[in-house]
Amino acid sequence: MISMLLAAEFAWWQTTAFKLVMAIVAVLIPAGTTVYLYLFKMVSFMQSRLGPMEAGPYGSMQLLAELGKNLQKEDIFPLKADRAVFALAPYVVLMSTFLLAVVIPFGPDAAFTNIDVGVYLALAVSSVSVIGILMAGWASASKYSLLGGLRAAGQLIAYELPLILAVVGVVIQAGTLNLQGIIAAQNQQEIFGWGAIGNPYILTQFVGFMIFMIAVQAELTQVPFDMPIAESELVSGYMTEYSGFRFLMFFIGEFATANIFAFLASVLFLGGWSVPPFVTDLLGIAWDSNWMNFIGPLVMLTKMLLLTFIIYWVRFTYPRFREDQLQKFAWKFLIPLSLLNIFATGVLKVVF
Amino acid sequence: MPSEADTTEEVVDEARRALLEALSAELGDAFVGSDLVPGKDLTIRVATEAWGDTALYLRERQRFRYFNWLSAIDWLPSPFGRSLDAEVDKKLDPEASAAASVELGSGTTGGDSRFQVLARVHSLTTNLGLTVKVDVPGTGDGDLSVETWTSVYPGANWHEREVNEMFGIHFLGHPGLRNLYLPGDFEGYPLRKDFPLLARLVKPWPGIVDVEPMPGPSDDSPSTDNPEDTL
Amino acid sequence: MTAISDRRQLAYIAAQAADARVNVELEAEGMTLNIGPQHPATHGTLRIVARLDGEQVIEADPVMGYMHRGYEKLAEVRTYPQVTTLINRIDWLGSFANEVPFILAAEQLMDIEAPPRARHIRTILFELARIANVTLFLGDMGVQLGAVTPIFYAFRDREHILNQIESATGGRFHPNFDRIGGVKDDLPAGWLAETKQSLGEIRKFCDQMEDLILGNEIFQARTRGIGVIPADVGLSYGLSGANIRSSGVDWDLRRDGAHPGLAYNDVEWRVWTHPDGDSFARYWVRLQEVRESCLIVEQLLDSMPSGPIMAKVPRIIKVPEGEAYVETENPLGVMGYYVVSQGGLEPFRVKIRSASFSNMSISPWLLKGTYVPDVITILASLYFILGDIDR
């Protein structure tokens, strides 16, 4: 029965429609999960408070309440705002998030698309959000927004580089730009002849992983790199003038992007949807059997939650950098380090 | 204990007395009055013309490096409202108010003008504070002015702005005598005694019943030797 | 009311013209950023008009008065016991400390001395007010720099102290407990032991803050060398409290000008100074001061004398003619009251010397040439309470 279902063939429009729905699910469900789990609850416990408790059991319906609140708010345009650009900016930011989700594989076949330059595409579309943020900062006709937008542009461009350079090490080791290929490589490779857990690159590319996570933190404009938002100076940076639905879109964009980047990091460094070979050996299935289309998304979700936990943990612990310190950190430390990492990886690749 | 307290008081008193003597000797004609509370405080009054030089002298010669504050006093008895124990309610009886004495107070160091500016400086070397007062002659109709202290103590800037808006005293040479608290187009000088406190004018003073009885021995057995204590 | 004289009018017109000129210059040379009056970093309604060149501040002008309540005027129509209710609201985080110098000034004029037990209770509450005030600063500084968590720890642990203040005085924020000649009530039973426990919590909090904030590399990078105040500049601007001590000036009124109405001479503690004078030093000094305050309170709790809590005071407080100035080392710095009495039930004039007013008066000098993020750091480290500026 199930194998029949798995073997079923669908028309192109059916798969496309299904993928469209799943894309929204894949972006919004994890975003809601992390916002509730981490932003509402975990942080509250860290800060010795309870967080939302009234809406639903343990406040689990709080998200719906927030959604309703934001949807019924007035949609305010500042008087001198550039209306068209102002209205468009959140869509551009959100578009980057959805485009990023397109290349993430959730199982051997459960991927929206499987292109050979997946890593390239992911990193390229992730920088589209810069345009949206600059648009928001400029169009708001507010000095705080402008400062925030400019800071954001400078920061995102600076941290784009270590983000990409960190991935280069992974690509060298896997020998492919295809994300499925990278997952396969992590599952099939061995660490010095010991292949029970495959070769998750978090072990062999630890420096790259650290640089990637730091750069992700900066790309997300999360503390300690939240200079563009910096609520104690710039009120809310480029988002200051937004309210209601448009603010909600920025909000979703921020947290969904965090998840997508965590997905990407788990694909690149934690073996993606695959489970270590010794587990599949125990279960007696191939590492990329059809079952993984069901287990894979759950595996991905688990790994994503693990990585987003780190993101939020850091976010609510550290103070923020000043933007000159932040730029120095990127240009004088992260980029040289990632170049060194690429060099070392290349040398070791040739040696072994 | 009392003997010990007396000796320390004596020592501090000596320091203040020495300071007072030095000040009166070196300020010369500018020194016009003083008040020394042994062991507690020292206040001097200087001539109006010497106000700016006094700051320089105190800072450079007497090592009063710490600028504490600057303010002013309006010695006019309040023509509004009534004090708790006043015989006539001046608010209700304007004639009585007019007839009431308008004799100016003058404080412990004397003085003959309605307005006095006072500033306090502190010396960290001797750990003594000093209050300096100066008369500001004039009727208060825009003719009040003294020299600024900002060139000597930059910290006097905001204090002088406050005094300027609250009392209408102009500080000659001040870099930017704008209003500090009040809106730019505010009329009148709130801390002057003839500026009415509207909250007191529109609502009658609740009066003496509001005075909270103090706990303690005198509460149980009102002292009989001083009848004024119990009114 | 009073007619505006020609001179005054001229000054006003000149000021307006100067403003207009400044505005023209601003349009030409840079951007004016209006930080406040409603802004997350100004805790209250301070407004700073900053002229920016890029992100560098060319000129910063604090604008106050959004919360000016005119306590000096209001105090003139209130009896001495009623004034304490007003002045409680000056520094609203360490309210009890506001009452003390005024009461001491009145006592000095009336020549009354509080009995030893009252002096001890006063000093303990004074120090508890300091702890309650400064713990919040220790957390708040983190928030201003982007770390949101410490403030919740600060609120959590300040609660222990507020509970103690409440159980002794009945008021969490505005005790209104100090009286001329003593204090209102005696301490409740078991209070001394409970207070000692709360001090333990505060000590733990201090250790936590040292780990979480002071030891953090980003915090150090953000605060070291930022907003340096040389000692002589600080003195001439009238800075006080931890702000001047962090510039290396060893001056604390609790030790150097201990008023006989307080029991500081009975305890052993030390005054902390820091040579750097930057934002980091100000945070560090305040952290040490909380610890010293715990030490002071602990010693006072151990040596609590028995006896009456009120001196013999007349039923109706009438203060003899005279002038008195008393200043104490309050949580924010030196706070003093210049009380002029003409022998009535009400003070003739009360000049309130509040710490934040003088502490903030250095800000135009200090903010010049800094960057916008550092403006926030500097303002946070100077630690002002708006009620204390505007009075």
C-alpha cells in the first residue's frame, strides 16, 4: 500500500501545486515552531520568567494571537514615505527566504528542486534580502530607518564573504556543488577509515562550521550582530516605521530565514536528512531508501532545532558589537581565517 | 562619646575658621559677609562686582576644584496663599495682603537685595564645602545680572540656565542662555515668590488638620515647658 | 505675568535667530538625529538633539523639561513632613535615599539628633535603596548594549531588596519613612535575618553580572576607552558618585563627609576607584559598590542597637530660622538640599541639588565626536534617572 503510494506518478501541475503548498509549510511551520519554542519559551526560561501562558496550554496558541493582532493593525505609511518601495520591501525580504528554501533537500526525493549548483543558488538568493532591507530603510523616510538600512547593507555584504568562503571548504571536500551530493558525500565518506557515522563535516570542517554559523548570525542581524536593528539606539532599525501585516512579514522573514539557514547548515555540516550509516544498517534499509522521504524531514527538523537553539542562545546572551568592530571582525578575522581554512582543506584533500 | 564628638567638631571648626580668615583677608573689599556654623558649614557673601573673580580665586588659589551647584533665592515674602500659621489669608483678602509687611528677608549672611545668587563649591584637598552668596541688585524687571561662572567652572552652564529661566537673572558672558526646562515662549519666572502657584490658588489649603502627628515621646506626653510646641 | 522686558525680548529673539541659524547649518552639513523624548535608550523622557556627520556626533544637545515637576516651588507650600512625599519621587529607583538629606537638613536646623537605633535603620534603608537602584543599572547597561537577559536577572534579584524595604516601611518604591528626629516605625520581627538572606542573593547577582557582562569580550570592546572623563573635567562639571570615582577621584561622602545623622562611621568598608574614567570603569565601580553596600548593611545588621527610634520632637514641626545645606552620597551621586527656613511650618526655599543633573551636564562635552552607538553606551554608563534631572 505504502510502496504503491511512494511509487505513484503525478502530473507536473500536481507536483508543482504540492510543492507550492509544501514550500509554505516548510517555511512557516518551522518558523512558528522556533518562534514559540525558542523566542517565547526558551528565552523566557533563560530570563527567569514564564513567557506566554494564557493563550492555549502553556501559551502554545500565542502565535495565532500575535498573528491576529498584527493582521488587524492599521497599515501605516509614513507621510513622506516612498509608498511603492515601502510597500514592496517586505516582499523582497520574504522572497529571499522562500527562494532559499527551494534548494533545501528534505529527503532523497523530497526536494523542491535538485539543481547541480544548489550551494551557489542558496548563497546567491540569500543576499537578495539586502535589497529589501535597503529599500525599507530608504523608503521609510525616517532617520533611524536610514541608519539601520545603511548599517544592514554594510554588514550583510561584509558577512556574505565569510559565509561563502566557509562553504568552499565543504565543497572541496565533497567535490560537488549539489546539496544532495554533499549529503551523499557526508554519508558515504569515512573519517580515517571509520565510517559508522559517515563523515559529517562538522567534525572535519569545524572551523568552516564555526565561521558559517557566525556569518549566519550576522546575516540574520541577530545579537551580537544586530547593529542594524539595535533597539536601544535605532528603535528598530529599518523596521521602525512598519506596522501590521508588513511588520509581520519582516518578522516571518527574520525567523524563517534563521530556520532556512539552519537547514542549510545542517545540510552542509550535519549530514542533512540522512541518518548515520550504522542506523540505516541496523534498520536494514539503504541510506537513501524511500523511507527516508518520511524520516528525512523529521531528521532535518531535529537538526534545524538544534542549530537554531544555538542561534537564539547566543542572541539572548551577548551584547552587540559596534559596527566598526563588526566590520573589523569580518574583514580582519573571519575572511582571513576562512581563506586559511580553504587552503588547509585543499592541501589535505590532495594529501589524503 | 560626647567629648570625642566635641574634639572632632573643634578640629573641623579650626579648619573652617582658618579658611574664613584666609578668604576675608585675600578677598579684601569683595568680602562682605560670612556665616560659620561650627563643624557644619561655612557661607560667605561677596560683592556683586567681584562675583566672577571670586570663582577664579576659589578655584585657582583655594583649590576648590569641585563645582557643586548654583542657584538663587528670592527673599520677597510670598504675596500669595497663606502660610499654615498666617494670621490673615492673603489670598482671600488682597487688602491685608497689600498691607502685610514686604520686608525682605536676608538670610544668615545678610544682604539688601531681593535676589541673591548662591553657589557651592567643594575642595577635595581639605574636604570642606563653601557656599558663596552674592546680592543681585535690581527690581527684577529684567535688570538683574551677574557675571557667569561658566568660564571657570564649565559645570555652571546648566545651573545658570536654570536660574535664568526660574528667576530671570541674566548671567553676563554665558555661552547660551536658553531655557533649560521651560518652553522657549514661557512668560514669567516660576521660582520667584510673586509667581502664583495655581494649584494653591484654585483649591483651598487643606490646613492644619493635614499635619501629621509625629510619633515618639512627645506624642504621648506633650511637653509642657514649651507651650509653642503644641500650638 | 511679569512683562517681558526689552532685554529679555532681545535675548529671546537672538536665541531664536541662533536656533534658525543652527538649523540652516544642520541642513547643509549633516543630519539632525532626534534621540528621544520617546526612545528606548533614554529611560524616561530625555531628548538629545544630535547633529550627525555620518554616524559621528558633531554636537549633542540634551533637552530636558519633559518631566519637570517644580518640586522646589511645590516644597515652599508644604510642611516639612509633607515635603518628603514629594522628594521621594526625584530618584524613583532609590527613593528612600532622597528623603535622608532633606530630613538631615531639617534636623540640623532644629538641632535635633536622631537616636542611635534610628540612625542605624536609616543607614540600612539608605544602603538598601542604593542596592535596589544600582542593581537595576547593572542589568540595564546590558540592555543598552544589546544583551537583553541581564535586566531580567536584575529585576528578579532587586525584588528581594524591595521586599525587605516593603516589609520594613510599607512602600516598595516610595517608602516615605524618614521622619525628623528618627524613623516612622521600628523594624518588624525577623527582618534582620531575612535581610541578610537577601544580601546573599544580591552577592550572587553581582557574581553573575561579573561573569555575564563584565567578563564579556564584546562588552569590554564596547565600553573600554569609550566616554573617558578626566578627573579635573569631571570635578569642574560637578560629577559625583561612581562617575567621579571611576575617574580616580577618591571621594565618597559616606566616608569623607559622614553626617552624624547616619551611622557610616560605625562600619568598616572601602571606597572603590578606577583610574580609567571610561564606561567600563563606571560599570566596574558600581558593581563593587553594590558589594560594599552589602558589607555595610551586614555590619549594621549585626550591630543594631536597641532603644527608641524617635527623638523628642514637637508635635507640630516648626523649623527655626536659618539656612542649612546637607548632602549625602546617594545611589546616583551627591544629593543635597539647601533649606532656607524663616521659622514657619514650611520651608522658605528648598534648593535640590540632584546628582543626575550635574552628571548629565557633562554630556554635551562628552558626546562630541563620538559615534551613535557610543552615545547610548555613554548615556547608559553615566546612569541618570530622569526624575533626578528634571526634579
